[in-house]
Amino acid sequence: MIGALAIVAIAIIVTSSGPRSADGVATIDYGNVVQTDNLADVGAGDRRPSLRIAVAAMISPKKTSDLYDDLLRLLADRVGRRAVFTQRKTYAEVNDMVERKEVDVAFVCSGPYVTGKAKFGMEILVVPVVGGQTVYHSYILTHRDSPFSSFDALKGKRFAFTDPYSNTGCLVPKYMVARRGETPQSFFGDSYYTYSHDNSIKAVAEGLADGAAVDSLIWEYAQATDPTYTAHTKIVEKSPPYGIPPVVVHPDLDPYVKQRLKETFLTLHEVQEAQGILRTLRIDRFVEGDDAAYDSVREMQRWIAQTGQEEP
């Protein structure tokens, strides 16, 4: 992302006086760097009904668009529609779009799924299988050359969270802090949000943060395809497994559309045109999901709430 690190660097300098979220963590405004209302009708000129698809910004917007465009176009075509791709800067904004029925299907993080399920009954449509598994982890990163070898070693240091609603990039490290009887403000010397996992990886690699928590799937993808930044980081802790980020819909989505979408996802790996796309995304296939797989995320949310820490 052009200029992203420069914005991060500036934000770090001014965090003491910059804007903060409800939990007191500094918020970085990427408004001058990314387009936060990115709506692309990738089937422009096609008169078929639209399939409105949102992808949460787990990675930076341009990378998300580059990676997902072919998949979304193919999905829409398989259900007889044209793809309209929507992005927002934050996970909360994507959840809001699903709740308001402004999109038909969305790729979200595990934390926002749990929140959306409780708030308006957000439903899992399918989940991806990656490396034969439907789980992922939070990686606690530090710079490759740093002396830090554990999460506890980051006490009093500068820490990068991803999104306030991220499971692996925010909830997990906040839970780790809460289990130690502290808050992010008391445990870390300073902290801020980067709003994507690749930005957090870059922040650690460039020395703009002493540590960060990131999605294991995204770190592993970057390490395998372009280790420019991951090569300068090391994993000092790995969380227990959590239910993988799901593909979701509003519970009131037209049953016919919902069923067509599910059938398309579940058989996508059998479609020759899709196989190369799935390999690029490192997705084996899509399978039906289980809400119970996200109970450990709910438990962390409950624990943090019991400590009196504010929600994002």
C-alpha cells in the first residue's frame, strides 16, 4: 500500500494526542491512503441481477481486490448474476452492511461473525478449508533481530493491533493481557490500530512497532508468496486454534439465493476454472460451518467483558 508506512510512522509520533477508540487505543486514519468506500461493479454492462459481495479488510484494500476479484466474479457467474464488490475500512462497517442488507454475502473475520450472530443472527454460509483445516491462530510477532522472545517481553513496549473487532489481531492479545490482570494501557507502553494484518506485519518489520498480533493465515500466505516483510519478523507465541473466518449472510437473505450460493461454494473446487483461483488463495475448498467452532471466541469476549474493559 503506497505510503501506508509513512502514515503509520507519523501516527506513532502523535499517538499521545491523536484520536483513540473507546478502549483507549490510538486509532490511525488511513483515509489519505486507502479508498474506504470501494464499490466496484466488476460486471458493468451486464444486465443480470447483481450479487453484492463484501470482503472485510483483513489485508489492505488493493491486495484484497487483487486476490478476490476473480473468485467473486466466478461465484456470481455461477449463480447467474453479476458481481458487485464492496469494501470498507473497518470490520464493523462490513457487519453493518450485512445487518442493513446492503450486501448479499460477506467474507468476515471470526470476531465480527460472533458479534453479528449475537446482534442480528448473522449466519455462516460456508467456511474455507486451508491446509486441510478449518481453524487458524493468532501469531504474536516481533522483529527478527529483536531481543523479545515472548509476549511478556513486550510489556512496556509499542504494540500494533489490527482492527478493534479482529479476533486474532485484537481480541486474542487483549485476552492475553486481561488474563495477566492488566489492560492494554497498563501493559503496553503504547498501542495503535493498523486496520489490516499486512499493515501490522509491515509495522513490525520496519521497526514501527515492537510487537503485533496477526492472523496466521495471512502471515503464512505472505511468507509463502512474498516474504518481503515476514522475513523480518519472528513468531514468539502462537495461540490455540479458533474457528476460521467464515463466509456469512443475513438470516433473511432470499432462501433460493442462499441455497444457490451455498451449493456453488461447496462444489467450487470441482470447477476447473476455479481450481487455479483457489490455489492462488491457498484455499482447498469450502465446507459447511459449525457455529460451535466459535465458542472459544465468545468465551474470550465474555472474559474481557467481566474485567470491565470497554468494547471497541
